[in-house]
Amino acid sequence: MQPTSYRPCSALHFYGLPLFSIRPKQMSFYAQELKQWSGYRCCSHSVDRGLFEKSVQTIIFIWISILMAITRKEFLEKSAAAAAAFLVSGLSAEARSNAQAKIRVGVIGCGSVSNMYLPHLSKSPFVELVSTCDIKYERAQAQAKKFNIPNHYPHIDAMLAGQPFDLMVTLTDMQEHGRLNKQALMAGRNVWSEKPMANTYREGKELLDLATEKGLRIWGAPAVVNSPQFAFMSQAIQQGKLGKIAAAHAHYGHLGPGWSAFFYEKGGGSLPDLGVYNIATVTGLLGPATSVVAMTEIVTKERNIVDEGKIKVEAEDNSMLIMAHGNGTLSHVQCGFNYFDPYGHEGEGQDKPTISIWGTHGNMSLIGYDWEPFGVDLATRDNEKTQRFVKDAGEYVWQEGASVISKALVTKTEPLIAALHALHVLEIIEATKESGRTGRRVDLRSTFKWPVV
């Protein structure tokens, strides 16, 4: 017989039998049973097994001793005190265990994005940074030294075979994400991937299926659904403050990175680098898209890249798409690498709307970028004067995804960021490119749990 829950009274009653009635010859049997029960307790609630078993053995010894030498009244008094001490000790051990629990993280890709991720990860109480990896080995070494990370590797094979870790954070060129993420899953690691999580919807679906098959998890950036501005906008829509939603518009662009060629190579483009943010936010607010019609172009045919010189642009650098969300709702997203932006690549000081939503009873706009929000402007038929809400993003930053996932893994909670949402966004990007090539409207098959908030 195995207990189904942890009850304090079990310390005095073993399977319903008062311990003071147990004969000494029976004690060895019950002692063994209690040890098995202690193992069940440890596995279920992550208590330190060694500490727990030592405590149980101590209690058994006390019970055996006092059973042979004291009266029933004395036994009840002494065993109650011992049980109380044992319970407090066990709970204290569990509290210490939970407080000290951390996710061991290995970071692959030690370029510019790691300069944002690593400071955030290093400050998380739920993260232990175990290793860095980069094919430009000196970068992995430099970041490991800067953030006191004990291990560094020149190749993913070496990292996966090296010091054990729980979560791989993928920050490499986007074209490599699918291959590397699969390799990590095959090696038994959970994955947080910068966007996109794969190069195609099919590849992304295979990654998610593989993770499920192996009892692992995979997530993909962006983390825009975590901001308090997103929560405010989603709740306003769900509460009917805007009435029936008719349309939405979102835009994000700058003049394009000059530090790496992969943005402009096949599999790159402004959609998986920039448009991915707005697509995630708009679908998160309005619900999954059912179809897409789009146009994609290349404005700047050649680019000058640091350390490489002039390269030919192969991926789109100017895109516009329209999504249908059902019930007549349409949204429009535009992105590109040819947008003059006085706020620069960092978006600092951006105080203009970048996402707007219109309904029959009101309209609402996100101020700043969805990855760097500064507020929400809202006007309704009940209050026609536009008011600004949620002027502070709190602790939200765009690079928080891996830290949030680590906390979720430790606390066994489900984050707002969802793999199915990232997969849906990936399908929309792929459908946008297909529509741009063919001029056709493309139906979508993926979906995700909605509303997010």
C-alpha cells in the first residue's frame, strides 16, 4: 500500500495503525515500509533524498527505543514532539532545495545578441550558466571569461558532450537554428531559441514533435507577450472596450544590420528578423490567422558588410502582409531594412505608435516598439479623449525569454510564451514569402491557445 499524499498525521499513524500498538517484532517490517514511503515522498516533491532518509531512520530509531522502555502516555508525548521536529525539518529541507534549484544553461552563439542575453541570464536566481559555444572560438572564450562561465567550446558537438546542462539557448545565425535545435533535443536538452525556431514550418513542427516525443520542451522568441502593455491591450480587447475588432496595423523597420551577411542571405530577410515581432504581437492580440496575402521585394540589391565587403542581397528586405483572423478582422504588418528611423536600431526614445487596433467602440495604439514599449493610448466611445496607460514596462525586456523559461522550469509553471504560437508565426512568415512569390492568398493550418492573456 502506498500513500497518495503527504499528511502530517502519518508520523503518528502508520497506515491507520497507531504506532504504540506495534510489537517490537513487527517494527522491522514497518521500518522498511516507511523507508519506501520516504522515497516516494522524495521523488514526488524534490526533497533531498539523503537528508530525508536520515531523518526517517532517526525517527524509527527513536520509536523503537521508546516503545521498549516507556508507557503509552510517554510515547504519545515524545513521538508527537519527534514527529513535529521531523515535519519542520522536512519542510525546511524542501524550502532550501527549491530556493537553490537552478537550470543549467549552455549558450550557443556568442555574437552581438549574447551581449544582451548573458547579462540578463547571469542575474537570474534560476539560472546557472554552465557553458558557452561559438565556431569563432575566441568569442566563446571571451564571453565565458566576462561572465565567469566555467566551460567554453568551439563546436556544438563538444558542448553537448561536455559539462552537462539542462537548457540550450540558441543565439546563432538564424539559418542554423533548426539544425542546432534538433541536435540539442536529440541529446536530451530543452531549448530556448532566438527567432525563428526553425527555417520552415515543417522543420519547426518536426522539432516540436521531437521534443514532445522525448519529454522535452522547446520555445522560440520573441517574448513580446510578456510585456505589461501587451497584457493591457489584450484585456481591453477581451473586455469589449473596443467593440468588434475590425482592423490592425503594425510596422517595424530600420536601415539593416551591417555586421553580418546572414540577414541578407537565403533564409534570412526582414520578416524573420523584424516582422516576427509584430506578427507575434498582432496574432497574440487578435488570435490566430487563418490566411495570408502578401508582397515581398528587394529594395537594396547589394550591401556592405563588416569584414566581408560588398555582398549580393538574396532575401527580401521589404515586406507587407495582410492576415485574416476570422469574424471579418484583418491586420496589416509591414517591415523592412530600408526604413530611416531617427530612433536608431535600439529604438531609444521612440514615442510614436507602432501598432494600432480599431474596433466599433474604440481604438488603441502601442507606443514604442512591442519589444521596447512605453505605453498604450486608448480612446473609446465612453471616453473619446485619448488617454495613455501603462507608461512603464516594469521588468520586461526583449532579451528575457531564456530567463523566463528557466524560472518556469524550476517553478513548474507554464509561461505565456508558447511553442505553438512561435510555430504559428513561423508558418505566417513562410506563407508571406510564398504569397509574395505566387501572388496567391495562402491558407494556414496551425493555431495556438488564445487568448494569451
